[in-house]
Amino acid sequence: MSRSASTERNTKETKIKGSIELDGKGVSDISTGIGFLDHMLDLLARHSGMDLMIRCDGDLNVDGHHTTEDIGIVIGKMLAEALGEKRGINRYGFSSIPMDEALAQCSLDISGRPFLVLQAEFGGEYVGEFATELVEEFFRAVSFNAGLTLHLKCEYGANDHHKIEAMFKAFARALRIAAGIDEKFKDQIPSTKGVL
């Protein structure tokens, strides 16, 4: 059974089309209007192993906030739909990713209980046209709309590009593990409650 979802979300601030295939090959088709965000979403797809398509026309004349947050909302909602009742998933995922001098770690639980703890310090306000403060906005939108308990931090680093890239890769690899199917328990929901 295909674990996929697609959606459109239109507001006065953004118009977004998206699709996701959890059991894909890491193929991406991304256009957000923000080059650095495109890069991060490309590598999110590649390192999670999911196919991801995002097309966004946002109010970049204001800034990148609405575009980034709304894309996070769309990705989160598609993840939730594609995961369905979460039968057979590993549920938990962890990854520690180095990117040259930077090190990021991600622990996540596909729990149905959204929560975000994000720890990172950035030296500048922007990487390219992407505001570094939007890293937290993106991951909050994903976690709260997908129902993830997400702990994500950059342990250290000097280059903001490297730090953010390591964080996206760590999230991608942890998600790949957590959303993966455990063949031993593929017919079970991984919770003593019987529901996630």
C-alpha cells in the first residue's frame, strides 16, 4: 500500500502545491522562491529517501516567513496523511550528522503529540536570502502538523550554512528511520495504547 499524500494550500500569503511518497527514492522537485530553502528541501528528500514535490508562490516581497512556515505546515500535514495509522513503523529515530566543522543531532518520535525543542545559535541573520530565524519556524510547523515530538540541535559549528544543513540532514535521517517499517511488527501499532 502506497504511503503517499498530495495537497494544495492557498491563502492570501502563499499558494502551495505539494506531494510526498514516503517509500520513494529521494527524488525532489522543489521551487519555493528562496534558493537556500530549495537546497534544504532537496536534501531533506534525498536523505530521508522520500520523494517530495513542493511548488510555492509566496509573498516574498514581505519576507520569507510566510513561505517557510506554510511549506512546513504543508509538509507536516502530508507526512501525517502518508503515515496513516502508523501501523508497523519504527516510530523512533535518531541521527547525528557532521557537516565539516558543524555537528547536529536529531531525536524524534512519531508520537501524535507535537512538541519541538530546537537548540541552535547562528552568527548571522541570513544565509543567502533565507533568514536563520526561520529554521525554528519551519521545524515547528512540520512537527506540530505531522504530530512529531522533535528534539533538534546544532551542538557546535562556525558556518551557518553548515549548521543548518547538518540540522536538515539529521532530521531527514532520523525521519527515515522512524517512518521505516519494522518487518517484525509490521501489523502492529507501536504503542501500548494501541493508537498513535
